[in-house]
Amino acid sequence: MKQLHKKFTDFQIKDLMTRYLKKKIERKDLQKVLGIKKTRFFALIKRLKEDPKNFSVSNFRSMPTRTISKDIETNIIKELNIEKDLIKAKDVPIRCYNYSYIKDILENDYNQKVSLSTIINRAKTNGFYLTKPKRKVHDREVITNYLRRAYST
């Protein structure tokens, strides 16, 4: 279902709401036309009554979504660099990145809450991601043929 501000203009919604307030349209009919439920309907009526001149249903965001601050980004890269150095060190038995550990460090040491998928995405975009090694092919056919020959005689 489309959002209200994408289906109708502010003028159209305002006109329909004023018709409802003048008792020319019933609420249930107007709700069906707008595609909204009762709570949203009365919230719009309240906003229209409070400020009819500046009434709008457009979606205004104060901050863009799906972004993290530069401080968090910097700390993720810093911790990934530390992990990279540990992986490269021959005397340390670490072979891959531990993203959950980085998440815990960010929460405990820096008081920054970040999702695990965000850390993994930043690792991939900045070159801190190791692909899984390919599995070795087993020689099952040879063993099977050997067993068949042994038991057939």
C-alpha cells in the first residue's frame, strides 16, 4: 500500500478533511478513500485543526536514515585494523575477523551501539573481509571402488 503523501497532494487531503468537518462526507467513507485507519485519520484531523495554513502530510526527516556517525565509522575501521594485524601475525592463531567481538568492543569501550550487519558491511567495503576457503574435494570414488572390488571377490 502506498503512503498517503504519495497517493494524494496536501491540497486534496486538506479539501477532503474540511468536507468531513463540514459533515459532507462520512468518516468511514473518507478512511476508505484515503486508505488509512481511525487513529491516523483523527491524528490528521487534529493536525489540520491546529494549523490549517501549514497542514502537510509530506514526510520530512531531520536526519537521513541508515547512516552512522563519523566517530562510529572511524572506530569500526580502527578495530578492524587491529584485527587485521592479529590475523597477519604468525604467532597468533587467529585466521579470520571476529565481527561480534568488534561489536562488543564498540559497545563496552566506546559506548557506541552498532548492528553486526553494519560492521560486516563496513568490513566488506573497506577490504577487511575474508572469503571462506574452498573445501577440499574428497576421494570418495576411489574408496568406493576399492570397497566394491574387495567385497565382490
